[in-house]
Amino acid sequence: METIFGRAGLRLTDLGSPVNELDLKGYCALFEEAATATQYDNIGLEFGQRFLPKHLGVIGYAAISSPTLAAALRNMERYFPAHQGQTSFGLLQDSGVLWLSYRIYDPRIARRRQDAELSLGMFCNIFKSALGPDWAPLEIRFEHERPGEYHAHEKAFGAPVRFGRRTNAIAFRRRDLDASMPQQDPFLFSVITPFLERRCALQEDPEDFATVVRNQIKLHLGDTIPTLSEIARILGLPDQAFQRRLKASGVAFADLLKAARHELALHYLSDPDMPLTEIAYCLGYSELSAFSRAFRNWTGMSPQRYRRTRQRRPFLTA
């Protein structure tokens, strides 16, 4: 046990008090090292199935004390920065299906499969607390590549599981949001809200805020382009407060939108099987010609030429 903690850069005494907080990098490394040491790659998956919402701490109690599942997820979305930094957590709609998305974007954390599988399992338990133990998502997506024993994932979630996607996500029906939370407690929620508000304020960082906004734009890009007001609402901010935060970060919303589209365009073009028309649609362009013009302005070449250039690039040899 000490060896696993040591390799993760932690000490056993770090768990000696319930008020101690583990660094996100160390937390993710702990589960990755545990999986390696035990030679059990599904350790995060198994933990996630057993992880109850209250085990998340204050943010978990914010969820279960909310009146409905819709309120629970919105409160988690609003206050998630108080729980975990450099992470995207939010709801989005795609072709009539709702998705709960989750992704760590801390560049220091490259290995995060175990955290993703644990987190999505725990988030599903929030749904089950409102909808019953037999509830199952429509689909599960993970950003990491498909493991060898991936059938265990479909059995655990009771749904199709896709790998190698741009974020970790849970698909569910809109009507699920209407379910009541059985442990709703307005008094408890009123007690913990000021704490969460203070924590969110302490986590504010201009550069980090710009990254959060850019990632939320990327998560919500699709057949329509998210507006400033929509992203502000997702982050739980009035429009004017959101604009002030952007100004303090030294960036404009239009610039973050452009950067998000550019990053996603390069990501999608790396997949040779993804049609250019589909890429244009996923970036909010009404037609391929509009995407091609924008991409040429970004890179000086067409999307077709960029993809061909990437495919022909030779391997480097020592």
C-alpha cells in the first residue's frame, strides 16, 4: 500500500483526516498505480459502481439535497469548480438526447482512465438515487481507447460503451430530469451553498477561466453554435458577470469560440474516416464551403490538403 501511495506522490497519512484534500494529479495517479500494482485494469470501473454521491463530499450533498434530478445536475455543474479544478463538467443536448459530460483538462494528468470510469459510475449513481437501481443510461462514452476487457464496462453500465471519444459522457432521456430526489433537503442545501460559493470564488483564476470557457464551447458545439448567454448560464453566471470575467482574462468570447473550433477541427481531421461534411456540421457550420474557408484562414490550406499532408507524413527514425 505504501509503495502505491509513494509512486503516486502521496503518503498514507494524507488519508488520516476526512478534511484532507488530495491533489487531483495525485488522486488520479493513485488509481492508475493501484491498477498497475494489482494487475486489475477495471479497478476504477468497480469503485465507481459502489461510489455513492455522498462520498463526493459537499458537492455530492448539494446533488442529493436538491429537489429534482435536473436541479441536482445543474447544481453540480454550477459548483463543480469548488470540488475539482481544471475539469469540464456540464450538460449538453445532441439530436434530442441529453449528455452529462466530464473531462479533466489538466495537462499534467495524461493517465486518467481509472478516474473517468470511477467518475461516470458515480455520476450514474446520482441518476439511480432518483430513478431507482434498475435505471441505465442510453450510452456511455470514454475518451481513452478501448481496453481488452471492455465487455465488463457494458455489463457494469447496462448500456453500449464507446471508447476513443472527445470526452467522457453519459447519454440519458430528457424525461429523466423530472424525477424527484428522494433525500431532498432545502435546509441542508441552504447551509452548504455559501461554502460552495466561497470555494468557487477562491478557485477563480483568469487564465483558468478562459480555459474553462473554451472547453465548454467545445463540449457544446454541434449543429448550432453556443452563444455567450448559453455558456454563461452553464457556468451559473449572469451575462454581465460572465463578460467581466472574460475581460479580466484578457480574451473575447469570439476569440475563444474561434480557438475552440480550430482545436476541434484539427482533432476531427486526424480521424481519416470522419467525412468533412460531418466535421463541418459538428463545428456549427451550415455547409462544407463555409468550414473550408474558415479552415483556410486558420492554416493557409484546405481541410482536404491538411488531411492528405498528415496522412503522408513519414515516420521519424532514430
